[in-house]
Amino acid sequence: MTKDCIGPEKWGEICDGAYVLCGSGLRQSPIDIDLGHIYAQEFTPSGVPIRSNYKATDATMKNTGRGVEIEAALGTMYCGDDSVHYNAVAVHFHSPSEHTRKGEHFPLELQIVHQRNGTKDASDLVIISFLFTEAHGSIESSFLSAIGSEIPTLKEFSEVKGLNLNLLHGLQGSYISYEGSISTPPCTESVQHHVMSVIQGATAEQLNPFKDALARKDIGNARPVQPVAGRVVEFVDVSKFVFDEWKPSLEFTNDAAAADHTESEMVDAIIEE
């Protein structure tokens, strides 16, 4: 295998076609979240907050070369049906973000990988993504503070004590939902993606270690965005059920109010709250 076939744009060609879905699939991830592709639904039967029961646990963080990952039993979440729950089994970090907003990357994306209870493979996954931006001033991310600044470099490990997903802001906020795939080979199309609307604020000192550990130009940590290919990208507004600090009309929906705000104003308003 030559070096120019290593990167994510070539995954559909390598390993004698073993990853052909990476190049031919029609439900691939990540995607660009663009106003023109979103069908905002103010209220639907699925328009309820994501219900999670996360717990603090000690874990090992590793740098695999494709990304920084944490594998641990981190708790559970439910997707509408009380009889079906998903176990949080891993956290993946990507810098820059894999999902983009109107073509723009965020400096960091955190993905919580959930596996349907009772399954042992990637046949039924839910991935909840949080996007991070650099906050003005000294506003820190409580979650990243708990992890610390020692982000492992290639093939290295570090220990995280008391990892707690509940420190992420906006777990019960509104979100973007679509059917997609795992963003690394074999690119299995078995994932329900939820990209949370609350943008996480973090300092440059918290974000830079991820950039340094993950910005590898020869392989690439963030897979390029994939065609939406006719999929419904739904805005799930849950503000009727819980107080949502994120103002839905200022971000992903094409509400007329969004026209009165610039992107920088939107992010500033979120961080200041």
C-alpha cells in the first residue's frame, strides 16, 4: 500500500476493496450541516430531550493515529423507547471537527459512541457529538478541565480519573439528527448521529493539545464531509420540554430571526450564557 492511499479520501480503494463502502455508500458520515438541508420540526413525537444516565469512571485515553479515544463503561442513554437503551462505550476526539457548519470546521469535536444493549458489534450505534469553539477570555470547559492537558501522542496512553460525561453542557438541549455511518473504515452505515446544538466553549490552552496530538497531515484525523444524498437532516427542537440555553433560531434552523445575527454574534451569545 502506497502512502498516497492512506488518507480518508482513499479508504474506498485500499485493502483489496474491503472498505468499498467508504467510497460507494450513500449514508456516510460526517456531513456539512447547512441551513438548506435541514427540515426544522418544532415538535414531533421524537422531539424530546436525549435521556442519559452517565456515570463517572476511571478510563484510559489512547492515541491510535486515527484519533484520541477513550474506551470505558460510561453509562447509558435512551432513544425514545424505554425498553431499548444504548451503552456509552467510548469517546472519540477529532481535531478539527468532522462535522462542519456551512463549510466551517470547529477546532474540536467530541463523539460519544453508544452501542445498543445486547449487541456486540457495530450493527446499531448512536453517536452523540459535541462541537467545541475557542471561548473569549478565560472561560474553560469543565469536561476538558477534568481530562487535563496531557493528551497522548501517537501510540501513547494516559489515565483519566473520574471521567464524567455529565460535565458536558447541553446534554438535554436541541440537536441535529440524521442516519449515517462510522467515520473510519469499514464505514458501516449503522449509526444514528445526533449533533448537539449547544456549542461547547473552551480556552486555547485546552484546545491546543488536541490540535497538536491530532493534526497529522499524512493520515488526517477528520474525515472529509460526505454527500447528504437525499437524507433527511432533522432539527429536533426540545425547548418545549426543558429550558434550552441554546437559542434554536440562531443556529441551524432557517427561522427568519437567524438573519438578524452573524455567526460570531451567535457563538459569543452562547458562550456568554
